[in-house]
Amino acid sequence: MLATLLTVAVAMVASLVLTVPVRRLALQVGMVDLPTARKIHVAPMPLLGGLAIYCGVLLATLVSLRGHWQAETVGILGGATLLGLVGLLDDRGLLHHQVKLFLAMPAAAVILLVSGIRANVFTPFLPKYGPVLDVALTLVWVVGVTAAFSILDHMDGLCAGVAAIGAAYFTLFASLAGQTIVRVLAAATLGAAVGFLRWNFKPAKIFMGDSGAMFLGFLMATLGLKLRPDWMPHSTEWIVPVFILLVPIFDTFLVSLSRARRGLLPFASPGKDHTAHRLSNLGCGQRGAVVVLYGLGVLGGALALGVAYWRATPSYILFVVVAVTAVVGAMALESAPYEAQRKPHRPL
């Protein structure tokens, strides 16, 4: 317990303190997010917050593991570093957004696979084809969750807060399962996200940028792959990370559904049509919308705890109920007011 608290504290203090000089550096070098029609901030905002989050996680991991590294740990931090650097280049305007989705994120997933980290959903039941299916699932999961966090960073405090809540649950589960590496990485992510949140909650003084959002998303995806609650039936283990990451999964489903119905590409058509935007327009306001999604994240983690200590059959029933509720909720929110993107005009 004390070791976990130390990891959280080191990451939190590092992120909290380093955000100040990082913000100053961003302003000096012109790394700012300029206001546009599809964004909600009205003044240029420093973008290098992801650097402070990265340093907080790395420092806390170094302190906590004290040289007891494994190939998996190097692979995790290597993939996270790759996405952080690619996000930094994107924040600087030096990359096309499709490079992140179709090259960088799959490459980070491959680094995990080479390090020995992959899903283990199908292999126990399908010895012949299961490994291939699990490799494919790993690629889809890592790219999907990383992209989900990337597009979740659209309102002050939202991405950092959701990541902190998810990391807190991963820390709890890893502690119960005795998984040291997962516990350390989750606790470091929790501390770094909370420390940064001090400067990022509305009114934000700095944004994490894609470097921070993809870094956090990749860590969340990796923690989901690595978590193994050994007291659970294997057939229901996979439900735990899905519930913990309920908010980014739901938001991605909503915007994908909405944009596809309007003839737009889900990950290539940014706009003010996310869950938080719609909740804000319904009267919650920006802070209220973020807090509501925090609550949904807490609920998702609580459902994961319920699944962890329930028999397999009720767990599947709960998953179906949550899935149906999410679909109904997304369809209801799709009719909520939002600022729609214009479909690109193609000349004849």
C-alpha cells in the first residue's frame, strides 16, 4: 500500500511542478492551440502538457521499479514514448492526422506484441486459431483505445480526469491480483494525470495535446491487456477493462455513429459533437458535462468490481444490459443539440 502511494505521489508532484516550466516553454516556442470554429476555447492555449505527464509517469516508474525491469516494461514505455513523440509532432503541425491512426498507433501495438503483451481472450478456447485472433484483437484494442483518448481531449479536464479514474481502478485491480508492473504503471498514470489536472480543469491554463492524450490512451489500453484478475473466470476477465474504460468507449461509439450517419469519417472529422458537447448544450455547462462523465467513469469501474466478484452468467447478463443501455443512450444523445460539421464539398 505504501509503495503504491509513493508511486502516485512521485508522479503527481512531478507532473504538477513540471507543468509550470513546460507551459512557459510552450508559449516561448509557439506550441499553442489556436481557437477555431470547431474548438471551445477562445484564446491561444499552450499545448505541451503531455510532456509533464510523460515525465511524471517515467520518473515514478523508475523510482518504484528501481531497476527491476522486464522486457515487457521496456516495450510498454517504448510504445508510449513513440506515441508521445508522434503526438508532439502532430501538435506542432508537422504530421497529417492519418499518420497517427494508420502508422503510429499500429506500430506501438506491434511493439507490445514483440514484447510479449497481447490479448488472451480466444487462445484458451481455440488453440489453433485463437493466437491469431488475439493478435488481431490486440491491434484493434490498442489502436481503438488510443484513438478514443485522442479524440476525448476536447474539453477542459476531461481526458486527464477520465484517465485518472481509469488508472485508479487499474491500480486497485492490479493490487488485488498481485501484478507489480501493472500496479506501478497504473499508479504512476494516476498520479501524473491528477497532477496535471490541477492546471487543466476549467478554466484550463494548458492543454496536454495529442502527445499527452495518445500517451495516456496507450497506457490505458496496455493496462487493460496486462490486467489478469486471477480469481475471476477466464471467460469474463475481458469485461473488466471494457467497463473501466466505459467513458472513452461510449464517446467513440457515439461520435462514430453520429458522423457515419452524416457521411463523415469518424476519426477524421473533428467537431463539437462529442458526449460532453451534447451534455453541455443540454444545460450541464462545460464543468457539469465533465463531472457527469467523471461519474460515468466511476460507475464503469464499480461495474467492473461487480463483475470481478460475480459468477460468469450474471456477468454476461450485466454486460448485455450495459451494452444495450449504452446504445440506447447514444441514440438518445444523438438527437441532443450540437454544432454539426459540414460535409466536405467535392467539386464536380
